Amino acid sequence: MHDYVSTALIVGVNGITGSEIARKLSIRNDWNVYGLSRSPHELPTGVQQVVADLTDPRSVTRALEGVRPTHVFINAWSRQASEAENIRVNRMMVRNLFEALAGAGTIRHAALMTGLKHYMGPFEAFGTGEMRETPFREEEERLATPNFYYAQEDELFEAASREGFTWSVHRAHTVTGHAVGNAMNFALTLAVHGAIARETGKPMVFPGTEVVWNSLTDISDSRVVAEQMIWASTTPGIGNEAWNVTNGEVFRWRWLWPRLAEALGVGWEGPSHEPRPLVDQMHGMEQLWSEIAEKYGLRESRLDRVASFWHTDSDLGVEVEVVADMTKSRLAGFGTYVSTERSFLELFERYEKEGLVPPRRPGD
């Protein structure tokens, strides 16, 4: 029998950050943990599964009946064909969630993960229209461009005001971590890129622009994002704040790309005058990946389940510098710091051990 102090509801528990929050909280004796997702999924021991479609208010209400969270972690969004639809659907998802929890009176804090599109504009105008000066700082005003992140925030703010809990918003850059089928798993996408390059005898070609290749940038390890969301949710005196969240280290792709290629056992090429998107490089590779999966006994034979080429292209294909300032978090006491290169290499090794990508040295 446990005497839990806190109850977490992790929305998007199957995702790259939600799954990491679940892993961290499930090993603590003072947390009762629920994980909400659209479909059943293997979860860490001790995490109670909640299956609901956030776009269906009745589904959410039924699924959350009897769930009384003290802390809500929102890591879910649904990609739509246009930003107008992104706004409509993702606003509705957050609204349905808090309406289903209305009246419980138990929520102390809700944390929402968003990203640097807050400063750069939505997918439709990412890095091409109005954007804030780098390094991005949390106090910057919203852009005039419609953005589904703003819609999610507004629903969060309204619920917090209505129900009397505190909130935090966590603005991550490109996230690396461990989650299959996630829409934005950057490290796994690069591991797949390397595996296909090895199989075809071709180099890993950087898909982005010369600007991105040469500029300073950063990345967000999912472990860092999860730790910051937990920290902001449980540290007294820092409620109702937005926080950038990156590894804390800045680098240039011209430095990191050759190192990643070497770790993946392939040659590499830098950018050309025009970007060479992964969507184009990997066109028609579905059958090859299926054959690779069969050859090496991989867990997933569908290429679109292990790689998010479109998202990697959107990150690396801009013509601007992208880097976030972490001073606010550091001064507030959040000290987690991760080596980006080490983060990638550890993930590559983990993907191999778990049979998501083929071994870099067959026969080992």
C-alpha cells in the first residue's frame, strides 16, 4: 500500500518526452502515475494506462472519470494540413482535457511542452517571416503570425485561472530521445539515415542549408525536457512562467555532422548551394527499409514509423540561426546540462540494442 503525495497525468505518454516523464516518475515512491494516449502502449511498470481521443470530449471524460491528478504534463499535439486546422484541433484537445478534469479541484500545476516555433512562426512560415532575435529569450512577445502553440497556451491559461492552479510552458528545440512512431524523433531519423547510407554505400548527406550548417544552434534531449517539466511543476515559487529548454550546449552542424557520420560508420557530405531534403533523399526507400528490417530482424519494418524526414527537413532547412537562451532557467536553479554529441551516441547505441536500427558493425 502506497501513501502517494502526488498524482501525475501524463498526456501523450507514448511520445518522446511523455515517455521520459513516465520513466522518471514511475521509479519514485511518492508519485501515482497515469499515462494518457490515443492507443494502448507498453508503459513503465507502475504507470496506469488511460486510453482516450483528445479530440472527442466524451472519450476524454469517460477515460478520466475517477482520475484526480495533482500535476498534469501535456506533451500531445495533432498535426493538421494547415495552421488554421492546427489551431482549431490542438486548442480543442487542451480544452477537452481540462473540461474533463474540471471540478476535481486537485490540480496544483499543469506543464505544457511547446517549442521554438513560438519565436519563429508555425510550420507554414517557419523561419521565413517575422521572427525574434537570437538567442531566443522567454520574455519576447508573441509573433503576429497565427500559431497553434499560442492557442494551446491560451487554453492552459484560461483553465489555470478558472481552476486555480499554476502553469508552466516549456519551449524545446529539436528533441532527441527514445520513442518509436513519434512525429519528431530527430536522433532516430538520423540513425535511419545512416543505416540506409551504409546499406547503399552512400554518404550521409546533410539535408539542410549552408546557414544552418555554419550557425550556432542547440538541441533538446528528452531527458532534459522531462526533468525541467518536473522541476517547474514541483519547485515552489516559480509558477506561471515560460521556460526555454535545451541541452545548454551550443554547437555548429559543421562540427557535429562528421562526428555523427563516423559514429554511424559512413562517410558524409556537407550542404550544397541548395538544400537536399531527406524527404527527397529517402523517396522510394520504403521497400529497402523493409528488406533491411527483415535482414537484421528489426522491430519495425515501416520506414514512416522510425523516421520523421519532414520534421528534420523543417528544422535544418531554414535560412536563419536558431539558438535559445537558457539564462532564465539557470538563474532559477535548473542546472541539468547534457553533451549533445554524447546524447546522440548513447541513443544510437540504444536504438541498436533494442532492434530499431541495424548494427553499425554487423557480426559484433
